[in-house]
Amino acid sequence: MTEQDSGLPAPSGKVALITGASRGIGYGIAEALVARGDRVVITGRNEDALKEAAGTLGADRVLTVAGKAHDEAHQAAAVERTMETFGRVDYLVNNAGTNPVFGPIADLDLGVARKVFETNVVSALGFAQRTWHAWQKDNGGAIVNIASIAGVAPSPFIGAYGISKAAMVNLTLQLAHEFAPAVRVNSIAPAVIKTKFAAALYENREEEAAAAYPMGRLGVPEDIGGAAAFLLSDAAGWVTGQNLVVDGGLFLKAGV
């Protein structure tokens, strides 16, 4: 069966590397990019989950590389396999993240804080460095970092996560400045998205949680997929160093 026979759009010629993409937001972004014809490389810890995602997305368009985002050997392997398989890496989406602790920051274990930063921030820098040197420096491209509204406002009980996402926003600014004009770098700051990762924030109380949003619902991965697809397109060719808040209007409630 050819790619056209499978119902997939004609290849765009572009290739995206998306971290943490076996499910949730990362998968939603992969789905949006495949739908427009891009090839994607998805990473994640669970090889079986990655294979299942690839089967749904379309195996002819998807390469999977299992590993932990903060592992430098995994970062190198993901970029090397992307280049070996597709010969290019136009887009990078730093989506992999962790939030292993819930509670006041005054009692935060510093070892846990280091783990959060290694996964949420340092790994993003590592992937950006590698895609830059492997392809983007000489050929251009774009990067999207997945931040969070927790990074632009106080986030009680998930403080370590919020601080790491604030760092992600600033990392976006630093990379956008240094990588211009070859590579555009932007971030997306979602509010609560209905994923397994965020389930503790709305499970068994979704209607109550959604009531805080002027749009009347929580976000879904497709909302972020659409935003990322825009930022990773020629339509956003003059957009860099921006943090796009995708929050269903939640911040409108902050008015006096």
C-alpha cells in the first residue's frame, strides 16, 4: 500500500521531532502534523505505547525512539535516528515533562526539584542544541516548547512544575534570540488539557473545573495540536520569541 492509498496527504517534505508524544499533548501535535503531510519522530519512555501511537498515526510517516528525555544518550540517539531515516529535522517540539510532586513549595524535596528541572528544562535545551547542530543551523526550521500557564502565574501545590515552566518560557526567549534568523522559537502555555498527565486536576470534578473557563470546557490535545501546527508553519514566518497562552479564556477571570 502506498502512502496515497492509505489516505494520508502527500508528504510535505518536512520532518518534526516531538518528545513525550505517545499520548496526550505530544500525540495531539503529532496527529496535527501528520494530517498535513509532515513526517514525525515521536519519543517517550514506553516502547509499546510509542508503537501503538505510530500504528494509529500511520507507520509510514512515523519513527519511534524510546527513552527518557533527560538522558543525553537518548537525546543523541533520537536526533541521529531522525537524520539517518529522514535526512533532516525541520521542527522540534519539546513536550516531554514531569510533575511527580503535589504540595507546598516550602516542603519541596530538592532532589525532586532537580528531577523536574532535568526533565522539563535541561532536556529541552539538550534537544534544541542537537537539532540546531544536526540540521537547523544551516537549513532553518522552528522549535515549539510546551510551557504552561503554571509558568506565568502562581501555581499552588505544583510549584516546582510551575517554576520549571517559567524557565521554559525564558529558555524560549534565549533560543529565539540566539537562533535567529535561521530558526524561529516559540512556546505554548496551555491551561488544563484533558490528558492522563493532568487527570488529578479535574478527575471526578470535570464540570466544576470547566466552570472556571469562559469557553465552558477544558482543553483537549487537539487544541494544542492546532496551535503548534500554526507556529510550525510558514503562516507564522514572522513569529518568534512568543509565548502563546491557550487557556480557554481562563485568564479573563483575573480582571478586577
